[in-house]
Amino acid sequence: MNVGKKELILVVLLLTLVACTPQPDNTTMNLSVLESDIIQISTPEDTAEVPDITGEVVYETENKPEEVKVETVEIPEEYADITVKKFAIEGETIELKPQAIDYDGDEITYSFSEPFDDKGSWVTTEGDAGFYKVTITASDGKDTTSQDVLVVLLSSNKAPVLTCPEEISLKEGEDLFIECDATDNEGDDLVFEYSGWAASRVKMTGYNDAGTHMVYVTASDGKKSTKATIKVIVEDKNRLPVVKEFRTIRVTEGEMVKVVPEVTDEDTDDLTITFGDPLDENGEWETRMGDDGVYTAEVRVSDGKAIIEKTVEIVVGKLNSPPVLEEIADITVEEGETVRILAFATDPDGDDVVVRVIGWMDDLEYTTTYSDAGEYDVTVTASDGTLETSQDVHITVEDRNRPPVFRIPV
């Protein structure tokens, strides 16, 4: 026997060996198996090389595994002389059931070295994989016989190792990216599944997603899976109120100013609107004489979390006052005399004033003739170009007797 020879182990997951008959002259063999165990094929005694062996597995059940894994197990040199081997996969319960013959017909009892119990049973767990030299002792009460058995406990398929952040924080409107590290001891391809609040690795948050959510990530190698839980905290992102820009408000002294902001809030928050001077708490201002000028008033809109400030320009125009026309007395003249209307007009606003006479005469002065005797009324108007003040003036032109005039010659 070659020391340190290699054993070619064909591992058929979830199968039980029924028959395994190597054919020395042919590297192809038929293996008939049922559910759950390992098939061992030893290399020939005269070679240290592992032959290329192909196998056809004939299943006697409809529950066929997805794959057949072939491993080459090298037996450590220290166990090379142990001819009896027991193969199992960690996690299984191994039962050793030795059979011995006592030619005297004595009753035979068995004892087992660790890790087996006194009944030859060992419940293996994950992480127990390795080589175990187990001694089975058969006793007839007088003499004992021992047999070494090499228990080869192969590694079972390990669940993927999945590392995810315990908590992810982001704000509404941001994209959630789930970044997890995953490895598989057997190098199997991994499939990820996302469930809970997010059904994929990336999720776009909306403005109604504020709160704490749970996302579950599962990594599977097709046989075993590992699940991680991530707490996702979505912080509320306040959307500021939108205040429409104000147009310039133009009024005249004495008129009412009223500011009505046009405001929208996508978060439907309760809004508070406050106004700065000269507006009152309702956004109103009743102007008076002397208030003419340009004003800038602040308008503040609050949603309870943020304040938006806008300004509105208010232009108060001066209220135009009509010219003041001094009282004009009635006028009496004789024919041939000049009528002079003494009109004195001023404007409170300092505007230029134009005085006009409308009626029997169209100017402030008029020289009567000897045919103008009579009673007349004229209207004197003082205008600043916008407003005007008028006054009626009564004019009396008395008849003036003219003496006779001789015509020469007589």
C-alpha cells in the first residue's frame, strides 16, 4: 500500500449509498444510490495518481439533487495503515455497527473511543470536519479484540457569510443603496433576495417615506441561505413653502393697501404668514395724506420648520389737490372802460396753475365798446392740469352817454 495515497471521494449530497462496485479494468462505473450519503472510490494500490474516473449516477428516487460534487481527499500519512474507513458529512449522526464473531459462542460487547458514545453513536455538528481514529473494542468477557476505524468527516455545505450594515440613514428624496459583503466557503454563486420595505438593492425614496423601515437581505448558494436585517431610517426632508413673487403695489394717498401672498406647500404643513411695517397683521395699510413715497414691506411665511422671506414694494402716489382760487368780486364798468378780472390762484402741491376765462370774455382783460352795455357772467377756472377750481364772476357794463357831435360842415 502506498503511504499517503489519495482517495477520490464522490460526494452526492443528500444521498445514501446502495451499491458501489469499482471496475478495475474500466474507469466508467454505474452507481446506484438512494437518499443521503457519500460514495468512496479508492485509487489503485499500485499508483499514487488519482485516475480520471467518470461515473453515471442512477437515482432510485424522484428527488434528484441539483449537482454531484467530486472531491479528492488526501489521507494524512499517520492514518495510511488504517484500512477500515467511515465517511460522513458534518452535521450527520454517525452510527458504528461493528460485527464480530466469537467461536465459543460467548456474548460480545463493544466499546468505542471518543468522540463516539458507548453505543457507537456520534452526533456531529458543523465545524467537526476532519480525520478521527476511532478504536472499537470487542470483548467476550475474558479477552478483547480491537479494530481501528478512520472516520473521515467531510465539511458540509456552509451557508454564505453575509455582512450588511445594521442601520442606514438617509433623507426623503434620496436613493437607498444597500451594500452587503457576501462570501461562500465553497465558492458557489450567490443569489440575493431583498424583501420588506425594499424589494431590490436600490430604492428611490419619496416625500412620504419618513420613518423607520426594515429591509431583509438573503444570500443563497442554492442549498443554504443567510439572512440579514437592516434598519432603514428615512429622515423627513422639509420642502420649503413656495411664495410667488410680488408685483409692485401702487396706490394714492388715502387709499387702502392690501397684500395677499400666493403660497403653496407640498408638505401641506400649516403655514403662518406675518407682515412687516407699514403693513398690519392682516397685510393691510390705510394710507393718509402725506404718506406719499416708496416703501418696502417684508412678508414672512413659516411652515413651522423654516421661514421664507419676501419683500413687496409699495408706491404711494401723492394725492393731487385742486388749485385754490381767491374770491373774485363782481365787476362794474362803463362802456369804453376795461374789464380787469383779478384772479389769484395757488396750488397746494406746487403744481403750475393755468387760469382761463370762459364766457362773454375769454381773457382776464377786455376793453368794452359803446355797444357792450348789459349784464354778463363769465367763469374763471384755475387748473393744475389734472384738477381745476372754477368761479363765476358777474360783470355789469353800464351805458355811457355820448354827447352830440356836430358834423362839419353844417
